[in-house]
Amino acid sequence: MFSSLVPHRNGMMGLAHRGFELKKGIPYLPEILCKSGYHTTLIGIQHEAEWGKHAELGYQEFFTSKTTSCVDLGEVLCDILENKPKEPFFISMGVSETHQRYPVVEHVDETLKVPDFLPDSIEVKKDIAGLNILVQRVDEMIGKIVTTVEKTKLIDNTLIIFTTDHGIAMPGAKATLFDPGIEIFMMMKGPGLPEGKSINCLSWNIDLLPTILDYLEIEIPTDIDGVSLMPAIRGEKASVRECIYPELTYHAGYDPMRSIRTEKYKYIRCFETRPYYFPVNVDQSFSKRLFKDMGYFDKIRPFELFFDLENDKLERNNLINDPAYRDIIEKFRRQLVDFMKQTKDPLVSGPVPLPEGAKLSVPWGYNPEDVWNKQF
């Protein structure tokens, strides 16, 4: 999000705490803002560099607390705001809420609604009940932060953005290229932005950097993959892009996939033999055990998947061999290869090597903690 480059261009094709890192010399949002006169502060979690190396990302200050919960980190942020921070400022706060494992709810309301892509079972309800506790906690803290921004008279001069980096930590979502895995929320509040308006256009989280710089009237780097959403936000355009190219290479395990998503269709190309849901990339939960029992970790995922999203929102009907879609599928195949070549995706040349010293979960494992022995 802060580089506006797809992962295979910025180097973050895996997790920072497992040995991946950004390429040097990339214009990064905190660094860009710092050079433009903003005082840059990180509170809590960042997922792009080793712990303690926030300065490499362009942050001038770093604050933490006794936990990475929004309850504690939010208090740090509110304290900074109440003590009149040096202006103009950029503050990024990353919290641990909504990550697994969720709080365990012993007595679950059986009428609890679960997301449509998940089975309506007691195991899933237990996970969603725990997730809802964390969501409410974050919601209350965001309310307190916004109230603090208003109380300190900063509201007329501050842009507030609330977002995340991937879908919820449940089977079939996080660490997949299905919509529940690539779908994120983003809410913005600030001077000049329309209030209470939903901007219904296809966008990508790499669009965040150019959107912020466009809003602040700061020069946008030219060699990026994102585009500004401001024309859509201002109502000048109905859309800013025709498609996005979600990708996955490494998470806990190696599961290289590339895709194209338009408003109507989704094409996914898998480059390794993997289960339909790759267990080492699925966080521990009650739902994970259920999916294991249902056989999702035994069934092999097809190398290609194609979905008509207008008629199959849950991506259940793989149309890759349907003659009626042959021409559009062939077009997507060529388009994806062209994009990979144009952006110098290393996957074009074969398997992407693991960086020296990085940690990888075994492909036949079940838990993310099942890592390769050092001798391998």
C-alpha cells in the first residue's frame, strides 16, 4: 500500500518477520511525506521491515505500548494528538486486532450470521463471535480517536484513513485470491471529501499512495503501479481502472498464484500443486479444523480457475473448461502473461527462490509453525 508497487516489484513477496524485505531505493509513503515536510510517526505494527527498523521506511518517531492492541496503542495516539503534534504530521497506527486467534466464546448465539462464503456451522459461528468482539473493540477505539481529533481542533485539517491489507483470517479468505481474501475495507474522512458517500469503483490497495499524494497535492512518483482514486472520489470519473492483478507468492508457505479481476470476471493461475485451501497458509481456528474434516485440504486445486462473478459471487463454479467462455479465458491468459512480463515478475522464469535466511513452512504441513529443517 505504501509503495504503490505490486509485491514482485517491491520485494515483499512474503512476510517481513519471516525474512522478506523491501527493495532499497523505493519511494515509500512515509519517506515521501517526510521529504515534503511532514513529521512521520509509527505507532505499533508495521509489516514491511524488521522490528526496530522503522527509520528505513521513513518514520522519524516510533511509539509502542505494553501490547499491540488498539486499546493500548489508541491511547498512545490520542495522547500524541492531545499534546499538539508538530504539523503537518503523518501518523500510521497498526494494531493486532482481527488477527487469529480470536477470543473464544463459549456460548454462541445460534442465530449469529456468518459470511456467505463460509458454512453456517457452530465452528464458524464460534470464530465469527470471537472476531466480532475484536471488531467492536476496534470500532470503539476508532470512535475515540476521531473524537480526539475533533476535540483538539485538528478535524478541519486532518485526513483520516481506516483500512486493512487483506481479507479476514478465515479459510477461503486470507492468503487466497478468492474475493474474501483480496477484499478489504477503506473509509476516509477529511476536508473536501464527500461525507456518507460510497465510491463504487474497482480499486486496488496499491492505489492508496497516489490517492493520498493527489489529495495533498504532492508530486506522485511516475514508476508506480497504482492510480489515484481522487477522480472517482470527486465524481469526475465513474472508474479509474478496468482490472486489478492480485497476486500471492509466499505467506507461511509457498503458494504462487497470479490473477486478473474485472468487475465481471476472475481468472486465477496457480503455479504449484497445492490443496484447494493450503493448510499452512490458513490460521489456526475452529473453522480450520472443520475445513480439514470437510476435505478442503485433501482436494487438489486446479491450476486455472475462471469465475463469472455476476452469476457466481461465491466463486463456486469453475468455468475454465466451459466452451462458452473459451475466448474470454484465452484473452485473460494472454493479458496475465503480458502483465507479468511487463512488470518483470520473476515467476515468469520459474519458481521464486526463498531469500537467504528466510523461513518457510513445509508444503505438506498443517500448522504454519511446521517449518523446513535447517538442513534443507
